Amino acid sequence: MKFQILFSTLIVILLVNTPNSFSELDLSTNSKVYSTAHSLQIYGSGLPEENLIIRLFAPDETIVKFDQITTDEDGSFNYSVLIWPEPSTNFPYGTYTVEVISTEQSGISKKIDVKFTSTTDLVEIPVERHVNTLVFAPETAAINQSFRVFVQTTSDGLLIGNDPEKLLKTTHVHLPSGLSVSLSSEFNILHQGLYFVDYTAREEGTHVFHVVAFSQGTTSHGSAATNILSQDLGGISNQIIKLNSILDETSSELDNLKSEIKGFDITLEHASNQIDENIGDISNSVKFISEASSQLNALMLPIIASIGLIVALQITILARRR
């Protein structure tokens, strides 16, 4: 008897701990594509009188509807989740996910993707998710200086993702040397669907950031390249500003020199005029001296002649006395 009780208990434990083998949870929807005013109806089966949690996820993976229902005695359920409203920021067009979670079968769940579109002609088409990845990196940066790379992930135009280590787990950067370095654990969350990494390059050349996003079975790739220089544009700009400052100082010095040279030209011109005036004065003086010399010669010649005559007479008189 005790052995039978222990065996029954063991069977119950195994049934509880191995839900995937003996689970009873099925989920279906009344359509795959919906538009405004249409009803999203789900149906399926679980355990008899089992509590089920129903969640409806928007394209950005936020929960827009949350309900709890109880299955019938035979385990079946049929439930109207919502009437699709007019599209808005809370209910945009895109791919939605309906999830049913069992509360008694170790939390097993079933999911179905449906499409909310603008058309009223509901056509059975495959529901696909389109994940887009954008990478924003500077065109140039300096070696051994940190710069920031941004990543944006969207689905149906809405930001998606929370944990970058899971969403961007295979992201890496290609170095100029040919090596690849993983960046999966380097990203920080700026906002849901917006991430950044502060990267410091140790090599000059082109660095290619290859971002791989994986969300709900869909992979998306994005890339951007940054050319690493010996110095960044800020350093070059500072050098240009310094050079402009030196050129301005040189120009100022040249203006001062030009002003001084202009004053020197005026001084030279004045000196030249003074020399011309002095030469004119000297010329007049020489003319006056020449005229005075002529007059003096005119006066001296009679006197000299008289003196000579007197000397000659004296010599004659002396000669006669002897």
C-alpha cells in the first residue's frame, strides 16, 4: 500500500515537472489579419477549469492587453480579446503577438502572431516580422580617444528590444588589421530600442561596426564605418585656429610696419626737400661769393698796380742815389 502511494506521488511529480511531454494547451485565432472594428477571437484547450493568462503584445513588445480566463469543464475556451480600435500611438498598425500562459502546467505558453492593417479585405497571408537595425557612428575619430556609436532596432516602425546582451549578442567590430572584436557585452540602454557603446580605437584606419539584432526568430544586420586618424577634427581645428591667430598677429605687425614705412617715406621726402632747399641756398651763396670775388678783384687790381708802381719808383730813386 505504501509502495503504491509513493509510486503515485512520483508519477504526479513527474507529470508536473515534465510539462512539455504531457501538456495540454492549444491556441488558435479566428484570423491572421485584422483591421479596425474586427474582433480578435482566440480559442483552444487546456486542462479542465484551468486558469489561463492572456497577453497581447504590440509590435514594440509592450503589453497592450492583459486578461485571465478559466477553461470550461472539458478544458476548452473561447474568448474575445478585443475589438480592434482606430490606429493610434497605443495601437499602431503592425504585427501583434497573442500569448496564452498556463498557471497549472508549470507556466507553459503558446503564441500566435497576427497582423493589424488598414485594409478591410482580410486575406490569409503569412505573418512576418521585419526587424530593422540602424547604426550611427562618426565618420572620423582620433586614435586612443573614446567616441560613441548608437544603434536603433525597430519592428514595423516601432522601437523594440530591452536587453542588449540578448538582442545584440553577436555584434562586433572589424579592425583594420583584419581581426574582429565582440561588442555584445559593451552596449548600454539609452531607451527601449536605442543603445550605445563607447569605443576607443587602438589602430589607425577604417573600423567597421557590424551590428546583428535577433528578435523573435528574426535577424537584422546594420553596419557603419569610422576612419580613425592620428588626431581628430577638433585637434586639427585648434591648430587652424592657432594658425589663424598667428596670421592675424603677423598681419597686424605688417600693418604697423607699413605705417612706419609710410612715415619714413614722409620723412625722406621732407629731408629730400630740405636738401634741395639747402642746395639752392648753397648755390645762391656760391653765386654771391663769386660776385663778391669779382668785385674784390676789381678793387684790388688798381691798388696792387699802385703798390707796384710805388715800389718801382723807390727802386729807381735808390739806384740814382748810389
